Amino acid sequence: MAQLHEYQAKKILAEHEIEIPRGQVAFSSQVAREIAENPGGEVVIKAQIHSTSRAASGGIRFASNADEAEKIANELIGKEIAGNLCEAVLIDEKAEIEREFYLGFIIDTTLKRPTLLFSDSGGSGIEERADSLKKLVCSIRKEPIIKDIEEFVGSSRFSVLNDDSLKTGLQTKIAEILQKLYRVAKSTDARTAEINPLALLKDGRLVALDARISVDDYADFRQKHLGIEIARELGHTPTKLERIAWEIEKDDFRGTFFFVEIPRKPEQSNGIWIGFNGAGGGGSMASLDAAQRNGLQPVCYVDTSGNPPASKVYRAAKIILSMPDIRGYFLSGSGVASQEQFGLARAVLKAFLEAKPIIPAVLRLGGNGEDIAKDLVERYAKFLPAPIEAYRKKDSADFCAARLFELISNAKTQRRKDAKSEPSAVAERFSADYEFKTKTGTVSFDYDKLDDSSAEKIVESCPQKILKLNNYYLPILAIEAEEAERGKCSECLACEFASLDLGLNAVKIEFPIEGLNIGVSENYEASA
């Protein structure tokens, strides 16, 4: 689920006529000061992060004047709070609270029904007071009517409200807000929507002091106006690399590329940080556990499964290799994947040959074509500055993780003295005489480096048979260029590796990664 920030959620509540405090979002301390000057009284400054423990982490603070507001905003913006980068603060007018309630909406996955939630004991710590929550299961065809919601709210205690007339009026008002919250959830395709607390102020108003909305991942295309950065629940503010990875994933439905960074905890500072790339759902999770059991600390969880093209796995590897201070790379999945493992091997090798990181890698390539994949890695390992080893399904994830730990411990990430600088052909100058676009990249050919035999072998290497030889015995598209760009080229890297296997630098495939400007090999030189 994609989480909205509090200020975004409150804006939606206001559009549905649910009262919110007077306030504005600030992305700088100077703007925070200007906002705080407007009410002229005490304000609450709230870090805009995806966390339910903001108060305990110092992310919610009070200021009595604009100077204090500016100082606090400066201390919060750009800092990490509860494992989240705070990029903005919400400045709200302080409220005089008489009583707090909790209002919620969820999609009950067991009942498969929209459900309203209510508690007359809202505010911090609601998770520990789950027994106070009451549920009203709703129809999937029509919204609940006020009468039913009012009876539902009335079934709660209201123990501190002794005035029956006040209690009855309050019941109706809360019921109306709950109905509006239902409409908020429906209009935003929310899986969850919460107001916590809904505060009864000393002047009798009911005001939503805080709000959370999580939107269904698959409804993102209908909710573009919400400004959702990443249509999945991360539990924290998206990092730069997560944003880069999402741009690759969001419009490419050929398999999965899930990328999330794992916060580096101070107590793990002496651990061995590695980049982790899983290849298949449950197998990925099991392999992540294996890494941790064997003394490795993954700084990311990446899953490239569902038979993604090599272009996707290549980009995943390049993003992982751009992460600072990692000392190893571990790829492992279920070991019985149906996707062709030699495509996976080509993708990772291309990333490593380009980046040349001075870190060892262990690849568990279990599944279709695993023998071909293992042989491919072993042939190109000699061109890399640090060891890279491939294993098959018979080798467990624990064995492979232990092997990576051993390589890191022994090699100390130092450059292999026997490593060849690169395939000799790659050093030669490349001139693009013919090229065509793929779905996410470009394939180019240097005709001067080809003879009849090598050209024929490169054409034959294409599993999709989209290449042919022209009258001059040179490779060209056998289909229209538009078809290749729409996806007829599967971006499998077969033609590029066929060229390298021949000792030629005759085919170059480029898969750009927008925003990834890190010079990886130089970065590792500096940190080795």
C-alpha cells in the first residue's frame, strides 16, 4: 500500500468537509517560521514521516513563537527520525483538547468487506488498546447509512461524558464524520484510512488532529492527483535509490523488481554490509535469512522474480552496486526458478563488467539453464577485480551465504592481482553503424568489427529471431523497428554476449538508469 503523508491526508479530509486544524506544510525552516507567525500563538510542529512513533522519536514538538518554530523545523528537516528521512514538517495551530477518539476504515481481508472502526479512547498507543476498537462491517455495494453508524458509535462507553444531551449530539456528529471517512476511503481507493485522534475541543468542535491514508497499490493509475511517489508500502520516506528503482519498475510489467533499502542500525556498524538480490518470492526471503544467519547484514532487499528481462536484473545490480560501503553481493532465490538462469547471469555480469567493484560476489543460479549460467560466470570471472562465484540449486542458500562471508573475510575487498583488466575487445573503440531501440534501451552494431562468420553467429544467438543478415551479410532487424521497441526484443543480452564470446566489441547494449550518477568503480577504489 502507498502511504500518504499526514498533510496530504488532511487535505483530502478537508475536501470532504471534515474539520482539520489550521496549518500548512513547510519544506524549509524559513517557511516554517512564516507559517508560525500567522496564528501568532503556540503551534505543534510535526515531522512528515511514515511512522507511528513520531512523538516518542522527537518528531512532534511544540513551539510558543515563530523563532522556536524555525529552530525546531531546522532540527527536524533533513534529519533521520525513527529510521525515516524527514523532508518536511507540518505546522498546526495548537488545540485545546477535551477528549480524543479513534476513527478508522479498513478493508477486512478475511471478510473481504469494507469495515469502519471506532474507539472512544483515541490518541497515542491505540495499538496497545486494540480491545477498545469496535467494528462495523459494511456492504460492498453501498455505503453505510447514518442511522446504522450512529447506533454503532452509541454502543461504545463514552464513560466520561455524563451529560446525555451532549452524548447524543456527539454520537450523531461522530457518525457523520465516520460516513465522510468512508467516502474519503472510497474516493482514494484506500485500503486503510484513519483519524487519530479525532479531538473534541474545549469549544465543542470535533477536529481531525492527525490522519493516515494508505492507497491500494493497484489503484495508483486512478489516483495520479494524489502525488504518490511509490505505489507500495515502504514504511519510511522513499530514499533516492528507491525512487530510481521505482521509475524502472512502475511501467514495466515484465516480471518484478522490488527494491527497498534496509536501515543501517548503529548496533550493526561492525557487521558485514552486503547488497542482496533475491530471485523469487519465498526463496528470496529464505535467502535473506540465510545471509543474516551467516554473519552478513543486507542493506537492501531486492527481488527480481517472475521471469523479468535481463535489462531489469541488470539495472537492479547496478543500483545495488551503487550503494556505499557494501563489502559483498549476494544473489540467491528458491533454487528451482523457471526463469532462465543464463539470462540472470548475463545481466549481473554486464553490471559487474561495467562497474568493476572491488567486492566479492556469490550467485546462486538454481533453475532452468543453471549449468550454462554457472559456466558463463566462470568464463568472465577472470575479468573482474574481485572474486565472483556461481553455484547451482544443489548448493543451499546457507552454504552460499557462508561462502560469501569467507570470501569477504579472506579477500578484505582487495583487488585480485591476477585479474585481467577487461575483455580485450571492450577496450577497442566502438562506432555505431546500425542501431535500434528496445522497450527500455538501445542495441548498436559496429559493422567494421564483423566478418561473415561472426555476423552469422550473432544473428543466430537471438532467441526471439528478430535479427537477420542483409545483402552485405551484416545484422539488421528482421522486423519493423517499432515492433522491437514495443517489446519484440526481449532485452536478453544474448547478442552482446555472443559478440564478447567471439572476442569482439561489435555489439553494445545500453540500458540507461535515470538519476544514477555514481561512479561505482571509483567509489569502491576510495573505500577499499
